[in-house]
Amino acid sequence: MAGGWAHDGAVNEQIEASINDELARMKAAKRPVGESLKFCAECEEEIPEARREALPGVKLCIDCMQDRDAAFKGRGGINRRGSKDSQLK
């Protein structure tokens, strides 16, 4: 496929870069940081010690985390190309 001044495979590299960026963003958003809380930040129930040791930095109990995960809505992807056709959606 002709890509103008771009080298062969440049389009695939852009797609892979977009996917890798999004995966890194999602992994960073799920990773807890800091010191674990003894009590849930939302419902104030005690977080079991086994959970605090397994996930350092955990802030929510299992029930609240499951509720948050169920309510998660993904965001749209990044338009690196910036073509008019893709902006008309």
C-alpha cells in the first residue's frame, strides 16, 4: 500500500503504537499506589489483611471494586492520523 513519504509498515507501526499506549494507560489506571488502607474508602468496611498484602496500595474492598469495574466505561481511541473522514463520526 502506498503511504506517500512514509516507509513500508508505517501505518502498522502507528496502529501498534496506539494499542500499546492504550494498554499502558489501562494498566497504570488499575495499579494501586501508596499504602494500603485498612478500611474501604467507599463503604468503610474492613479490608482483609490477605487482600492488603496481595495488592499493596489497595483502597477498596472486593465488593466496591467489583461495583466500580462493572460501571467502567471505556473511552474512545486516539486518532493519530487526523483525517477528516475519521473526525466526522
